Amino acid sequence: MSGNLKKETIKRCKDYCSKKLEAVVLHISGVRKQNDKNKGQKSRVLVITNQFITYFKDGAKPTPDRLHYWRKVTAFDFIDNSVIIKFAKGKPIHFLHPKIEEVKPVLLELFLRTFSNEELGPLDLARYPHPPISVNGRGILSRFDTIFREAKQDPEIPVRQFISRFLQYRRKNVEFLPEHQIDGVLNNVLEAIRPVPFIKYLSLPKIEETENLYSALQHFVSKMSDLKFLVLHNNPDDNFKKFATALKDSPVSQLKGICFEDVDLTEDELKKIKEIAVDREFTSLSLIHALNENTQDKFQSDILTNELMSKIRYLSLNKSSGVIPGELSRRITSLSVLSLAHCDLEISDTLEAFASTSLPSLRYLNLSGNKMTRATNALLPPNLERLDVTSVTWGQDVLPQFIRYVFNQSYKNGLRLYISAAQGLEDKDWSKVFDAFERADSTPLVEFAWSLNQVSEVFFQFLTRNKNLHTLFLGNVFDEQKPELLDTFVQYAPSLEKVSKLIINGSEGYELREQAEKLFNALKDMPSLRYLNVDGNKIKENGVSLLNQLISKNSTLTDVSFDSSNIESTACLAEMIKAGESRRKPLHINWPTRDLERLSKADKLNKEEIDDIKKRMLALISGRGVSRISAIRRQSVNMEEQNSLKQASAVAKRRNNRASVNLGKAADSKKRSSVRAGSFRGGQRPNLLETDRSPTEEDPNLWLNKPFEVFVSDFTDEFPLYLTDDLATFFKNNPLAEADVEGEEGKHSKHHSKHHSSKHHSSKHHSSKHHSKHHSSKHRHSKHKDGEEGETPEVAETPEGEKKKHHHSSKHHSSKHHHSSKHHSSKHHSKDEIQSRDIELEPETTMTSPEKRDLDALFDDIPELEPIKPPKNMFLYVDPYGRPLKEPLTLADGTKLCEYNPPPIDLINVAPPKLDAKICQCEKPTPVRRWPAQKEIDFSSLEMEDGELRAIEIDSLEFEDIPDFGSDDDDSDDFENNESLSGVKAPRDSDCEYRQPEKKYPVFPLLPEPYKPSFQVQKEGWQFQLTHVTRVGNYKYESALNKQSLEKLVDDIDEGILKESNE
């Protein structure tokens, strides 16, 4: 009866917390509460939620006792079976738990998932083994609810749903809108999202009360965050000073740029912006629709000074009126990225103005949304790498001339050109555009965007001529009324050998629908394809199934996106996940947001099914799903291998029994194998499918760790919104030659357009889907994919360099292949036998080049090794310091390991700490060392005499003559056993054996004080050479007595031996 009552009480307490207090219960159990001052104990029900911790008394009506929100935790500790948690206010929580191991991971993972780095510091989690995890979506939402509940506010407000959405998609760029209504709760919202590591760009709407805005920002920048760029829609008024002062003094803020948008800045406000940009050494500055014709002159003359431009590398003046390119170009000679989108500029005038001042450092230029009514012959900036001319209004016959103009120049590392959504063209004008592509003098493209434009066969032929093209945007180009266009493209698609990213998204009137089968069949033969986007093409279940076949056939494909496919069930998604699990590489499936939301609203999909899809997709991204399927298959394959090995072992055993001469060796071998079997590597490997969770693994059943985030790619064709870390890294790894920069600054009339060009910028500057990375055929994934590395643009190779590389590669592969053939003939198993056993081998395709096939052939006969897993739970055997918990291990000979007592520093299984930003801002101190004078350094050889080191007197050394090398000496085994050189004559033992003198190691002369030796050292310059041959004699040669060098002497001896052998 008491047990039932306890269960009923626990249920009432759980319902009270989840329904009335609207919290998620993470742990609930009966405990013994330790009274204050250790005066007895009482029975209580302990409830741990995602927001607070509390006791409940055992009664009919549950009443919280000592409810504390997690935000107020100051310290906690585990002592045997008791837990002590202290708070900033109120009495501590102190209880004894019957199963302390159940509550430990709940508390640890709760702190790790919801606390920021500086909040974790006082808790000192390094004392306990814990998983190396950080905050996640569920943890941040719990933090949001806790902050609002603690402030007596309702967290169910419009902005919470928006926060939940961008946390789910792991958006780097967050843009709050007026409809999110954050005016009165801005401080709480910023504090809630502050620990999120992937938020780099934050845009705030116009806040009516600027005091609340800048006060909240003042608190925000005073604490740690990973924010890099801030967008404001308020003027920097008098309240701005508080924020500027806090930012200037903040040692932890990572903010490297600021933007003011849709404001009318005054001259004084511009000076405030300049001051904070200089003080914080901003690298990015954006003033979007913030300058008028009156302030434009002041901005260019008084704000863009050398003091500011020595810091700024990115400048955006989008939607600004009155921009004078000539005046601007003289101020931005050191700028790397410039955006002048939608400034109502004449592109020809702008390029001519830039040509007059060279702009040797400019690498990215955005002129989207402007107009070009006439052609120009002005050369582009000499080191330009990217040019955006999207949504440009073209004059009559200007676009064909612009294409010839761009491709008539040379580029060192290729051209990134984004020229989508051309305006002002009629259908009859496109033939001249295609003719310009056909007559292009060069083919430098490495990235190219041609979305929302017309295409033709000539255009596709031009694409195939660009041998270094790796990124191609062809969105909304395949008209449903012209199916022959897609038929033409699929003919040329396999010739796009280096294209690794292909975007063919559609919209109404430009959808692939049933024609997707042609495209997917052609993409099977693209050897470098890694990223494919076919969003909005309504390919339905049949198209997704065909995409599954493409994933199975094309082993290079790692990222796919097919949202808005109008699927009617998730069966095709399950097939795609299964196809991904059968691969060896991870697969990133872009979350089909619109399709799943439509199925959910139609009651064709429930929450459990969505969570299961999330879990399996995340397993594919991390590779866990692939490894699990591989483990299952290896187990089935290994059973057959073990049976065959047993049969082979039986045959070998019978042969050994017949060979009596090997009985002794066989016994020794068996004895040695028993010692090997005692080790982990020699024993049976643990089952990969049934591993116990150790303290360093997160609990998958804990609510905080359940599936929440999904993968949504942020790869777009938009122009960078600021100087991102990836872009800055790219510039750093690919610096401009100093000769090019310095030389071009003095040659305003000459421009050598050597580098890449462009990308696309939408008319709405602050899109949350912005992607600021750069791409290459060597596709690498960014960190937002749960731990994977960021994409970095790569410099394309020149044709000459590519030929040399190809020639070298061919020679390398041919020589390797010859060696592999010999090696292959000596293998026990043939390639066919291995393929029959290893069902994970990828199917052969015709996508690879002959060189790659030759390279793959080197590894055909090498079976895959099984991964070695650690023990199921290593903490059953060792403590966090690596010390055995039980008695020391006993070795085969009966000995035991020495006791190991390291200092109490736990560096095992602890997440790396986040360094204070202030550390990176300080210069490394240079230690001052005193180097001894030349006379203080002992260059002589010393020997031990009467327990003291004394200098060797060279005059007292005796020399022995070199014996003749007769026939007896030639057969001496001892002469071949030469040992190391020695500078001291070895004394003889009583048995006439030579023994080596004791080694003396010199002390490096880093002396804390003047060194005064107590003995007379030998002067340097007596340079003689010594050698020693064991059991034959010591021979010393002094250059002063014998002018013949040791090398010459050895050569003479060899020559004499050779002469005697010939005679």
C-alpha cells in the first residue's frame, strides 16, 4: 500500500511541475533531505526540471519546498551518495540519493546544455567525467523559459517560436523583425541566445526606446558570445555612448563589425560610428540606406580617413544615394570587399572611376541592382576575384558587350561571376548574348551564377570549356514549355568534370517534375559532384526514389536538397536514409521543411515520426548510422570468415603435428600467444551494437539530448554580408603578392585583372539565409553541420600548372601501379574473393578518370580493418586520472605494474575550455635570458678523477699504432661490431676486456649568474678526431701531428684492401 501511495505521490508531483509550472521533468525520485546544519533527515520527493529544482512533501496535495531556478546556481558537489547545490539566494539543496549515479548525468548535462562558458566556470565540472557537449536547441529554449519565469513573465510570446525555428535550423544569420515584438523583452531575449555558438550575424528591428536597446546591448557585449556582426535600425543617439563604452572596454566580445540600416545619419553620429570602429578595430562596416546626398560628401572626406581605412576591410554602402565613385575610390585603396548594390549607379562610370585609382587590394565587388547603359573598356581592378552584377538593368546590346569585356581579361586564379536575373532584355536579345559566350576569348570561371536567365546549347558548350568551374547556379532556367533545353543540358553535364556544386532549383513554370529522371541519370556520370540542390521542382515520390539511385551510384555525392517536392508520405525519405546508410561516407540530407510541414498539417505525419526522421538523418551526418550498419554487416561477414579460419587452423595443426622438428617452436609460439591474448588487442573485440554508456557519453534518453536540430544548408549565391571568419581565412591563406599591390598603387592607368570575380546579392540585404562562404571543387563542410569543418574557397589552378600536375600524377600512378601488380600477386586473396566477402565495397562506375581508377586499384586487395573500440565502460576499471580502481594488473611472469600517482589534474574526457578573448589581444612576453661570455663556456673534454671532473691533458694521452689489416682481421666478427665514438681512452678490466667510459653529458651554458670554474679549462683549437673499435683498440688522430684526414685514411685503407683482393 505504501508503494502504491509513493507512486501516486510521485505522479502528482510530476503533473504539478509539468502542467501547472509548465516545465519538463528530467528526474523525479524519493530522497532523504538533509536538514540545515545537519540536524537530521526527512523524506522528500526530489524533482529536477529543465528550469528549476525543488522538493515535495509526501502528501495529498503537492506543495513545492525550496524551489530554485537553475540560473541562480553558484556551486554544487557530490559527496558519496549526497548532493549539495548552493544558490545565490535562499537555502541550499542537500539530499541523499539511493542511486546517485542516476542523478549525476542529469545535473551535469543540464548545466552543459543550458549554461554559457563563464557560467560553467564556478561549477568546476572538470572534477567529474562528463561528455564533451555544449549548448543545444533544447537547452537554449530551457534557458529562455527559465529567464522569463524567474522574471515573472510568460515565455509563450511570438519571439519564442522564431527562436525555436532558427535554433532548429542552426542559422548563422538571425534577423529579428518588428512582428516578433521584442521591444519590452530585448534584454531577456539577448541573454537567452547569448551562449549559442553558431550565431554570427544578428539584426535587431527598430526599437522605440533607444535607452532599452543600448542598455540591453551594453549587458550583451560585456559577456562572452560568438557574435561577429551587429545590425541596428536605430540612430546612434546619446544612449549609444553606454553601449560604445561597454564594447570598447569588453575583453570578451567577439564583435568585429557593425551596420546601421534604414536610418538618416547625421555628421555627429557618423563620427561616433568611426570612433567605435577605430577603437574596436572593426573589419566590417555597413551603412545601408543611411547616407543621403548631404552626408555623403562628409562621409567620404571626414569619415573614410586613413585611421579608419587601415582597420576596415569590408565596406557596404548599399541603397545609398549620392555615391560618387571617383571620390570614393581614392579613399578605399586598401579595401578588400566593397558592396555598392542598389545605389542607382551607372556601372560603366563606376568601373572607369575605379580604374583611375587601381584599387590593388580589392578582391570582391558587388554592383548588383544598378544599371549599365553603355559599354566600357576600363580594366577591372587588378586583383579582383569576385564580381556580382545580379538584377542589373542592361541597356540595348550592352550585356553581350559586357560578357566579351569580362572574358577578354586574364585572371590568375579564375573568376567568380554572378550575373543572375538580367533585366531589360527581350527574347530576341538573347541570341546576341549566347553569341558573346561562344566568342569568349578565355574561360576563367570557377563559380558562375546564371539563374533566372535563358539558356541554349551554345551556352552549355561554353560551360564545358571552363575546365576549372566547380560551382554552378542554374535556378529557374529550364522552362516547362521547352523540354528540349533539359535534354541538351544532360548531354553536356558529364563533361562538367570539376563541378562539385550544382543548383537547379525551380519555381512555378520552371519545374523539372517528371523530367528529373533525365537529369539524375546524367548526374551519375559527373565525377566530382558533391552538392545537389533541386528544391521547388515537384519531383514527387518517384523523383525522390530516382534521387536515391543517384546517391547509391555516385559515391562523391554528400549533400542533397529536394524541398518542395510535393511528396505525399515519408516512405521515400526512409528509402533515402537507407540508401545513405549503405554508403561509407556521411550523407547530408537538407531538411524538407515545406513538405513535412504540409504533411503534418494534413495529419499524415506525427511528432514521433518526425523525431525518428531527425534522429536517423543526424546519424547519417555524423556517420553513426553508417558505422552501425557497417558493424552489422561485418558481424555477418566475420562469422563466415571465422568458420573458414577455423578450418584453415585445423589443417595447419595437422601439418605441425607431422613436423616433429617444429614441435619446440610450436610450443613456444603457443606460449607467446597466451600472453598476447591477455591484452585487449589480442582478445575479443567488444560488440559495436551493444555498448554500455560511459560517463563521457550523453544520455540519448534525456529530454535535453533528444532530436531537435536538423540540417539546413546555408549555401546560397548571395554576396557576403560582412567579412566572415571563412572569408578572412581565405584571404589570409591566399594573400596578394606585395609586388602586385605596391606596383599597382603607382600605376593608376594600368590594371591587370588577375584574380576571381563575383557572387550575387539580393535586393533585401539582410536575408537570414545568407551564406558567406566560398567554395571549390574540394568541398569541405562547415561547422554548423554538428562538428564538421567550414568550407574554404580554393584557388583554381592555371592551365599550365594543371598540365604539369597531370603529367606528374600520371608518372606517379604508373610507377605505383607497377609495384602494386607485384604486391597483388603475392596476396592470399584475389580481388574477386575480397569483393564477395566485403559487401560494403562501392560499385564500380564510369565516373572516375583513368588516373583515379589506377589509384583505386592500389587498394583493391586491402581489406578494411575493423575499428578497435575501447571497453564498454572504462570507468569500471580506472578512475578519471587513469589509475586502476582495483588491484594492479598482474603480468604473465607474475610481476605487477608499479603504483601510479599522478598529480590531481584531470585532463581526460573534459571538453576544452574556451579561452578568454583578452588572451589573444595581448602580446606574448619575450623572456630575457643572459647568455654567458665566450670565455665562460667550457669547450674541453672532461674525465672523472677522484670524484671530480677534470680537464684531459692531451700531452699525457698515449697513442697506439694502427695494426695491419691481414686475413685474420678480415674474418673477425668483432671488427664489424663498431660502437659509438668516444673521446676518452677506455680502461681495461681484469679480463682484458675494454669497457666504455661513463658518459658525461655537457650542461648547456644558460647560467643564472656569472660562471667561475674552479679548474683550468683546455683552450679550444686543438681539434683532433677520436674513434673507438671494440676489442681491437682505441685509435686517436690529431690533425696537428697528422695532416692526413680520417676520411682520407679510410679511403686509402679501402683502396689497399681492394688492390690486395684483385691481386
